[in-house]
Amino acid sequence: MAYTPNPPQVVREMLGSMGLRDINELFIDIPEELHLNRELDLGESLSELELRKKMNELARKNVSIDDCPCFLGAGAYDHYIPAVVEHVLSRSEFVTAYTPYQAELSQGVLQSIFEYQSMICSLTGMEVCNASMLDGGSSLAEACSLAVDATRRKKILAAGTINPRYLKVLHTYAHGKGIEVATIPDHDGLFDADEMIKMIDKDTAAAVIQFPNFYGFLEPEIEKIEAAVHKVKGLLIIAVDPISLGILKSPADWGADIAVGEGQSLGNPLSFGGPYLGFFAANKKLMRRVPGRLVGETKDLDGKRAFVLTLQAREQHIRREKASSNICSNEALCALAAAVYLSIVGPKGLRSIAVRCHELACYARSRLQDAGFSLYQVPFFKEFPVRLSDPLAANSALLKEGIIGGYELGDALLFAFTEKRTKKEIDKMVDVLKGVQA
Amino acid sequence: MSKLIFERSVPGSSAFSLPEGDVPSVELQDSLQGFLRESDPPLPEVSEVEVVRHFTELSTKAFGVDSGMYPLGSCTMKYNPKINEWAARLPGIAGLHPDQPEETVQGALELMYELEQMLCEITGMNRYTLQPASGAHGEMTGASLIKAYHEQRQDFRRKKMVVPDSSHGTNPATAHMLGFELVEVRSNERGLVDVDDLCSLMSDEIAGLMLTNPNTLGLFEEEILEISKVVHEAGGLLYYDGANLNAVMGVARPGDMGFDIVHLNLHKTFGTPHGGGGPGAGPVGVKEFLVDLLPIPLVGKKDGQYCLDYDVPHSIGKVQSFYGNFGVMAKAYAYIKALGGKGIREACRHAVLNANYLRHNLSDFYEITYDRLCKHEFVASAVRQKKECGVTALDVAKRLIDYGYHPPTIYFPLIVDEGLMIEPTETETKERLDGFIEAMQEIAKEAKENPELVKEAPTNAPIRRVDEVTAARRPILKWK
């Protein structure tokens, strides 16, 4: 396939109009010794028919969650995606547009982002939300970076129950910027709040908590942390699961200054880890420090309501090295998916999804408890770990039965329960685990 | 004006239902006591048909490559093949959890492994990480590698990063994020890096030079081998910002030019759509001596099985939670497979042909800064129009909207006054290019004869120009 539309005679005509004969004359500014002078070794070009076969072949070498019940979570979740989401995301005016720099031509994109920002504010209770970040981990890292800039302090205190991958990303960002990250140890699935409070001092830029935490548990001491960190004028950053916000307290309810998280659950497919959607919301005081694009409402010359990229003095293309972040491309289409998803499910739908996840998890827990498995006695939302003598063997046994098992934690498997799971699937999963453990 | 989705809300409307539950219901007040929110989040309540109509209406107020020519300089807005969209939505591609056992994702890992090899071949590098999710994210990864390289050598003096005065805003922003002190190298009268100036900036404090080639003026850095020598002799590393790779792919390779680190924009060069701002993907390639520093995991192959390889001794860590924007990788993979080696070079040649054709035909009406052989893009200027008729680059851009074209990038690079940065890409027909030339000619004429018409533009769009000042002074960032 070639997507270059001009046939050879048209190419000759164009070259001729410029007084050129050979297309290679357009490359004489490249020093001779740098010319590749051979064809790239990428194989022959494929027709669309061949390409379709090739892609199908690759896809079929994978086991899709469409064919196997999936109990994996740990930061990426198999929630149901309503058909409307995929339909809207196939509108090529959205798909093939660039960042909406030209407001007059981009009102559709701008308004959809404005609606997305509004919905994330609704969910989190925060006052400002940006147009999206690259994923949950980088969003958390950028939140810490903002906290460091805003407080002119260097120390971040991160709960040890935060998704370890987020912590890894945070460490990479922090090393670059010279930020000190102290990770607070955890016991029995919860971080040591007393230890964190002990460490909070006048050098603390922010305390960072995940809720529900990586293990699916609900951290009980957020109020104490909030009081302690705000007392020294540090910030409170909370990473949340947006689905949980159908029933659980929002970051604003806990007194967070910044709320971040992974928005993949809101209408985006698992896609082997990306593209995902980092959301980033903050209180109004931090508005002018928020990284990335912000869409604002304004008026056009005729006084008609209009939307536009605003507060661009924060951004790299205006401020260069003084920008609040280097972010340029974001995950706009994933944010659109989230906006469509939340429009379809609405407040009651989101609540029902959150409740169903929780009920399924509670059912699984009671079955496991009855079967004598070792479980933590801590409130959870839709995910919890099960201690096993051989987690790997358990997962292999599950896979043999056509079930994608849990996330391996060393001495346990972390199981997630979305609204897609059923009683039957859970019963089977528990039975297989019983067989392995016996 | 479209209503906001919130303004379409009718309490009690619903577009969603779950199957009947078959597990016992739970008393939330017991199981989640102290953690429950007091009321539902204020989301809109809209029926399915109205949700569909709402977003369909919004889509008619958006403009994509499928809507028309999009000569947005530096953004490479080429046609996005539809088969690739189909491929990325396959259940065996979109329906994979990132933590599935390796034996259940062999196809995905094979795709990544092969994509890495193809990117190595195209750019002349030894290995790639596919993890960065955007170009700027790739830059951040690359700059972290530069920092880690010097630190590993116990060389802690190298705190300065050099970028040209014509660079993308992300280059200095990235360098700053990594704690580098920024040093700007001048462009010479030919629009290229001033090598004498570069030499004078070199010292044992230099960490590296970040460069696009061709640069943001669309000009090939002809002295690149000398530049490479200067930077390397001073102990710095050479970083390639791949935003403009479309201009040389298949013809020349950054690896052969002396670059140590390369980031690519799959969403520019390899035909994946921009999605109204993202997602993109920004893989980073390195020469052999930097492989041990790459983010974890890499994609490997062991005993005929593909695997995720976490054994990277001095890795900088992770920059994204998982392995990168896999869905975007699948589209880029399909794109490269469709074109093959020959097609990649053809795409490049046609992109350069189209750019030069536009430059050649616009030079009678607009000043072309550095009017000579360009690569995939060039920078025209409205200085003449501004001086003679008070019509600015912004006005010209807005008037183009009335003619059905997406405007070029304006006021960039910063070293050109009233800049109009034009990149047609290889996927435009001669007829479209001629139409664009005609529109630009017409606008130049209007600027002389009826400048108000141009300054008032657009008049043929869903809205007129917007009040950006009030938007920034009294920001309204959400529905109340």
C-alpha cells in the first residue's frame, strides 16, 4: 500500500515546474556520505488484504479478555465499554484532528474537553481539571512536581501502598528534578500513618496517598494525614479510582489539593497498557500551575459562547524552559471516551457499577473465607489480595481453566472484580484456587 | 452554539443498565462505613439517543485530516490509514490486560519486538524503548538518559543542555524539568546552527545538544557531522528530536549522522492519528553504549518466546505505568508494514516534493524566510502584508479557514517574524496543493485590496474569533 496520491506523471510535472528532473535533486543538501543509498530492510510493502491477514494473525496469537474472564486489576481494569463510546470514537473529525489551537475550527473538540474537565471535577469534587495527562503514573509524578514548585520544598512523602509502578515513575521524574521521595512503609495492606505524620515537617511539599490503595483497601487515616500536612502548609495529593467515586468519598471530601488517577476505566480498552488517560484535578489556588492544556469558556466577537485553550502562559510552547511541564501531546481521545462514557452511565449508572463491583468482590471474599483462605480484615472496594502458598501455580491452574487470574504479589494474588464478572465465574475461580491450595 | 451535555440533562433519564445481579446485595453502610459519599456526583442524566446526537453535533464542529488539508508545520498531519484503526480495535489487540501471562500475549510482544527492530533500521539506532507516550515524554526519557550517562561516569559537572534558538518549546521545557541549565545556540544567516557559536559554548559542563534535523525551518543541518564532532569532543551527547523524521526517512538516518539518542513521534511520522491532541507515542532509540540505561521493561526474545525483560542493569526506571501506548504502536506497525522499505522512502520523497512545490509557488506572494531547497516544511512570512496592509500571520491563518483549509503553524519558530510554518505532507494531491496556493494568493490580494475582510476572518466558521483575554483573566474551566 502507498498513501502517496500523486502518480508518476504528476510528480514529473511538479518537478518540471520547479526546473527539476529527478526527485533526488531535492536531497542534494544532505551530505553525500550520509545518503543511505540502499533500501531500508523492512520487507516488501503489503497490500491491505495482506496487512489485514498479518494483523489478524498477530491478534490471534493473544488470548483476549473477550474470551476469558479476567480477574486482573492492579491499575488497569476490565470494565464494560458501552457501544456508544466506540461509535463516537470512530468519528474521524475527532480522531484525525490535531490539538485545538485554532478555536474557530475546533469548537467540537474544545467543548468535548470542557465537558470532560467538568465531569472529572464533578467526580473528584475539585475545582480545576486539565485536558488530560499521559497516564495515571505520570499524572501522579507531575502532581508531585507541581507540589514542589508551589511550596518551594523538596520532600515528597508517598504512602507505600501506592501502585508500585506509579512510585517507579515518580522516582524517575523525581531524580531528574532533584526531588526527595520518602516511601512510608506499609503493614497488612495499609501504610503506616503514624510514621508518615512523624515525618511531615516544614520541608514537606506533599503527602501522597492512593485511595482505594494498590491492594484495593480503604486507607483509614486520611483525615489525620490531611490535618498534619496542611498544618505545615504542605499539599495533600490523592490518587483515586474514578469508578469508586460512584459511591466513595471524593478527594475533595478528604481535603485533597490535587486529585490524580488512571482514567482508563472510563470507557477505554485495556490495550495491553495504553493508550490510557491520566486525569489531573486541583483546587483553584493551584490553577495557574496546573500542567498541560486547559479549555476555558469565553465568547466570540458576536458574543456567542465559545471555547478556547486558555492560561497558555503555563505551557511549553509559550514559556519554553519556564513552563510548568513539558507536556504537549496528551490523551485527548481517551478523555473524549471518558466524557462519552460518563454521559452514558450518568450518576446512577456509575453508582450501580461501583455497587456491583463491590458486591461481587464481597461475594468472592465470603466464598474464599468459607473455603479457609487467609484474607486481610480491612475494608476494600473492588479488589483484594488472597494469600496463597504458590501464587504462580494458582495462576497457571486458573489459566488452564480458561481464567485470567490475579496480579502476583509474592505471597498472594490480587484479584479485581468488575461489573463484568459473574457469580458463576467467581465460583469457578474459587473452586480452582481450592484445588491448588488443597 | 451547542448546548453543553449538562444542559441536556433531564433528571431520571438513563442510557445504561446492568444485568440483574446474581450475588447477594450488600449493606454499604456496613461494609464501607465512613467511606461513603453523601450524594451522587453531579453528572448529566441523558438518554442514549441524545448522547449520540450531542457528540455527533460536536464532531461536525471539529476539523480533521479527513475533513481537509492540514498543513500544520511541525505536526506532520498526514492521512491516517483506516485499516490501522480496524487493527487496533481487534479483540486480540485492544482486549489485552498488561499483566496477562506472557504466553497469552505472544502476538503483542512480537508486534512490539518487530516494531523496535523496524525503528532501529529506519533510524540507524541499536535499541528502542517503546514506553514514552508522547514526543515530549520521549524527550524527557532521552534527557534522563543523558543525565544518567554522565552520572554513571561520575561526571557531575555536566549541568548545561544546549538547544538551538529555533527549537521546539518542549526541548527547553524538558531540559529544565531534568534540572539542566539551558544554553541557546544561535542560528546563522542561513538558518542553520552557527557552528562557531556552538564551539564557543562547549566546555566540560556541557551535557548534550538537542537538535531536530531538518530543523524547524525545514532546513537540513548540512554541517551535522561537524556538529556531532564538536559536541562529542566536548564530552556531550547528541540528541535527535524526531519531530521531522518524515523529511529524511529512507534517505538518511540520525544514527549515521552521529546522534546518540533519538525520539520518534509515531503519531507524526508513522501515520497514527492525533486524536484532537493525543494519544501519541514517543519511542526512544539509543546507541549500544546507552542500552543499559533504558527504562524497564524491554521486549526480548528467549528460546523462541517473546518476553518482557526487566534485566536492565542501570535502568533509569519507568516513565509510564506499563509498556507505552500499545494501541498506537499497533497502528504504526501496520503503517510501516504497508509501506515497506521502498514505500517509506517514497513517502519521504513526496513529502519533500510537496513542500518545495508549495514554497516555489508561494514565493511570489509571501516572503519566504530562507528561500532555498527545503525538506518537509518551510516557513513563509506575512511581514510584507503586515508592513503594507496591517494584515498579520494570524489574519492570514484565520482567513484560510474561510477557504476550507486548516491554518499552518503560526509565529513559530520564534526567530521568524510573522511566521507561517507550512508542512503539506506526502498525502496531499497536486490539486489540493494548487487549491491551497490559490487561496494563499487570493488572501495576499485581499490583504491589499480589502484588508478588513482578512482581519475580520473567519466569517465562514461555526464561530468568529474568540475573546482570549477574558478567557485567561476570568477563567471558566468547568460547567457550574
